[in-house]
Amino acid sequence: MERILRIVLDSIIEGIIIVDKEARVVYVNKNAQRLLGLPSDIVGKKVDEVVKNTRLHIVVRTGLPEIDQVQHTENAVIITSRIPIRDENGNIIGAVAVFRDITSLRKLAEEITNLKEIEAQLKAIIDSTNDAISVADENGIVRLVNKAYTKITGYSPEEVVGKPATVDIAEGESIHMLIAKIRQPIYNARLKVGPAKKDVIVNATPLFVKGVFKGSVAVVHDVSEILKLNNELEEVKRLIRHMRAQYTFDDIIGESRLIQIAKEQAKKVAQTPATVLLRGESGTGKELFAHAIHNSSPRKNKPFVSVNCAAIPETILEAELFGYEGGSFTGALQEGKRGLVEEADGGTLFLDEVGKLPLSLQPKLLRFIESKEFVPVGGRSVKKVDVRIIAATNLDLEKMMRNGDFLPDLYFRLNVFPIYLPSLKDRKEDIPKIAIHIVKKLNQQYGRMVEGISPAVIKYIVSKHWSGNVRELENFIGRVMINMGPEERYIEPKHIPEFSTEKPEIGEPENRQDKIGPLKDMVEEYERQIIINALKQSGGDKMKAAKMLDISVRTLYYKMERYGIEE
């Protein structure tokens, strides 16, 4: 039995030394001799005389175990446990030392520590660059993004890391996924990313480690501002917006029953050429629905022309809509000009604020809707176009019709397929998702990295009445984000001055010396109050209110939209 025991002890990888109560060596196995460089004739000798730095004799004397002690030898680093041996009565009759070589383990731990330090340095370097960088593995799963990436896309690392590289793509094919297939570099790829569909150019290369494909790294350049300036160069010369429809039904946020009904109605009518009348309060998303209907229709690759009937002076609205022949009036171009109706040929004409269309122009619009034919101002020849009409209003057209302010025949031609868009007060359950979507959108516009909204603030904004609906909510969140520190990541109650006390109802401007805040905010609030009072005094007449304020009607509409003022 003793022979078997010795064979077993000699076979294990640990070194073992056993001493008696006099601290004399009674057994040493082969691994102990190898690790400590001991001769084979130490049995029977005092352990402290034959083993350097041993503490077995101390353990025999004190009876105290010493567990997992690191010890350096000439050739290795070992970890030792020294345990006293007691008889059945608890008397110390010896001690045993069990130890193992941890030199290789220690080197591995040091290498891991060094790798972590290198990883942290690389991440700091990547975060310091202004170019957005994303890294994906061989399966196209995102593994790393930097701060600049969040600024461009609006997505935080938590929202994309560990997910397929398609997660941030609004339009186009994921470059990471493509490289995972072809394993070749791709340069100057054009994509749209994030909720705001920013235009970007992507350069990406595959990563190979010892000849094995391990993933890809992409550098994303934001070119949306340059494209926006180019696209708007011609638009700023006009009082309308002539654009390509930007949004789809996926951009309409909300799961409430009312918004789902509106979306389903819009999706059905989009497949037909029927005229659509979008109705709802200011800021409920009428223009968003117009874009989505056009993009879901057979006309999606044709022009989408939007005109605000209230923003263009009555004197030139007819010429803007239907065009004019050269020299037909003072200031007209000699070669004449195509109108918006003709520019929309084959596509969609969006008549926003159609309730503000001058009564004098309504008969001509009615004739056009009925026949799809028109005569330019100053012209004689009839032109025919194929245009789908989408109109929008927040006014009571039925009341206007009874009062003689809107032609009944035009009303019936526009009201072929009415869609009512609910206000935020009727779909409060959608407000949290809408607010988060706005934060992501404004992250891109403002170059911020706000990651979310605290539950207390969510509860606050759900409880408020947003008379300007989504537009007013977006203005509110925009002001809050501007006032946040650049490193702050969550909108908290402290960022909202009126969080603890609701603002009083807006009335006459007054010198409120008891409420002092940032000068910019106070000036804007004062301006908002003045505009509201001017609209009240003018009975809602925008032309009269603009004249009272000595500003243009267009400026008045801009400020009303900016401050979320209902009409």
C-alpha cells in the first residue's frame, strides 16, 4: 500500500514535501525535487536546512496553515500551501507543503493584462477621431463603434454592438455584410443612415489575421450637409418647397389604435390615384403622411411637389401654381416659367394649408382637379398633366363652406378620401417612442450623443398637453438638448426649468421679475407671447397680424412653426 501511495504522489504535477513534528523531512516527491532542485537524500534532515525559504518548520511550531503563498525560486515562480498535520486528538504530528509551478500562468496573465491595456488605448484613439468608425466580425455583426459614429447615425453603442450591421442602414446595402461575402475593399459607397436618413460615404476594408478573414472596418463620412446645400440652392429662391418625398410609413412612429387606423387607410389609398385630404391639428404629421403616401404609390419615382398655400402671397400664388407666359406681368421672365402643377407632372402635388387658398383662385384649382388641364397666366394654350392631388388642412372646411369662404364643389373634389390624423392628446401611449425617435433625430442635427430620457421626464412629457403636437414636442426636446452639457447622456428633470412648476397660461406680456432664467429663453418666450396676442387681436388673420408686427407673412409662419403656435 505504501508503494502504491508513493507512486501516486510521484505521478501528480504538484510538488509535495512532508515533515514530522520535529520538522524533519519524511517524504519528498519527484516534482518537488525538480521544482526546487533538491537532492534525493534530504529525507531525515531538518527541512529549514535543506530547503531554501521554507516555512514548514514554522507551520509545525505554530499550527497555523499558510494557503496559496507565492514563492520565487531560481528557475520558477511557485504557489505553495502549507498545512499542519494533526492526529485524532488534534496534536500536531507534522506538516505538508503542496506547491505548483505558475510561471507560465503568470506570463499568460501578464499578456492578457497587456492586451487589455492595448485595447483600451486603441479604443481611446478610435474615439478621438472625427471620422465615424464601425468594426464588424466575419459574420457581419457589429463589434465596435466610436463616438463620431453616434453623432452621425444617432445610435449609441448599446443599440448596435452585437447586432447585424444592417441595424443602422436607412437606405442601401450594408457594406460590412457585403465585405463578409466578397472579402474585398469597398470605396465611396453611398448610403443613408440613422432615423434622420443622413447621406454618408463609406470606405471599408476587410480584416485578415494570419491570412484568415476576421471581419471589416468601415470609415463613415457625413456628406448630408453638402448635399443639403446643393439641393436647397434653388429652393431658397422660391417661396415653396419642391422636393423628393423623404419619408415612408416606417417613419411614422406609433402603435396606438388611432394612428394605426390612419396608416392603414393611407396605405390602401396610396395604391390608387384618388385625391386625399389629410385633416388634423397643427403638428400631427400631415406632411409626413403625404410623403409616405407618395412613396408607397406607383408614382414614387416621379416628382413630389409641395406648396404651402398660406405662405405664398395671393398676388403671385396663381403664377407659382400654374406658371406664366413670358412678359405676362411686370417683373415676369421673358421666357416665362413652368408652374408647380406642371413640375409635378406624373407625380404628386401636395397642397398644404389648402384651407388658406384665396377664394379667387379656388375656381381655377377646381377646374384643374376636374380636367387635369390648365392655362398658364397670360397664356392661351391649354396644358394637360397627370398629377395626383394630396391636400392638407387643420381648418374646419365645412364651416368655411357654410360661411362662403370655401367653394362647395372644391370641397367635394378634395374630400374624396379624408384621413383624420389624431393629436398627441388622443394617443398619449405613443409619446415615449416619439420622444426617443426625436432624440435620435436631433442627435444627428445637433452633433450630440444623448442616449435616452429618464422615466421622470417621460412621465412629465406624457402628462403635458402639446397643443402643437409632435412639432411642439420636438421644439421642446430640441431646447432641452441644446441646454444640456456636451458629455451628458440622459435628459433628466434638472434640464427642464419648468419641471417642478407648470408654466402659467400664456396671456398678455408682462414684466415677470420673479422668474429669471437664461436670457435667450426669456426673449423667445416673450416673442411667442407677442405673436399669440397679435393673432388674437387680428382674429386669426395672418396678413393683419404680420402687418401689426411689421414682419412678412412668411416670417410669421416660420415663427409660429418654431414656437409650436396653433393657428
